[in-house]
Amino acid sequence: MTIFNDGPLLLKTILRTNFTGLTGLVEFDSDRSLIQPSYDIINVIGTGFRRIGYWSNYSGLSTDAPETLYLKAPNRSRANQKLQSVVWP
């Protein structure tokens, strides 16, 4: 088995790189954390899909877009953790 010795260099390169991936903008801060990470939660229906909400570190599960929630104080209470209903096939 071989050992990859350039791990620290690879990590440094990844942390300096900002790009748009499947989930949107990927950018890291000095603590190696994603900057305002958020994801769409989708419901796949046949050959299509619909968005039923969002997840972010800031707000948890929500039906409101994370960009609008960043303007408010964080509220991760259980009562605010909501998604739209899922359509089952």
C-alpha cells in the first residue's frame, strides 16, 4: 500500500478554491468551514422534482430560502424546522 504524501498540499489547494458545484457556491473560511452552506431539499416525482425546502447550518430545515434567513437572527427551534409535504409515488 502506498501513502499519498501531498495531502496537506491538496487540502490547501481545495481550501483556496472557490467554485460552483451541484449544490451552488462552494467557498471555505479560515476555519475550513463552508461559508453559508445551504442545500435545496427536493422531492423527486417521476421524471421531475419539486423543492420542498432548504437546509443550512444557519437555520436548519426551512421552507424559506437561506438567503432571506441570514438577514434575521438564527432560530433553530424545533417549531421552525419545517418542510413542505412530500408527494409519494
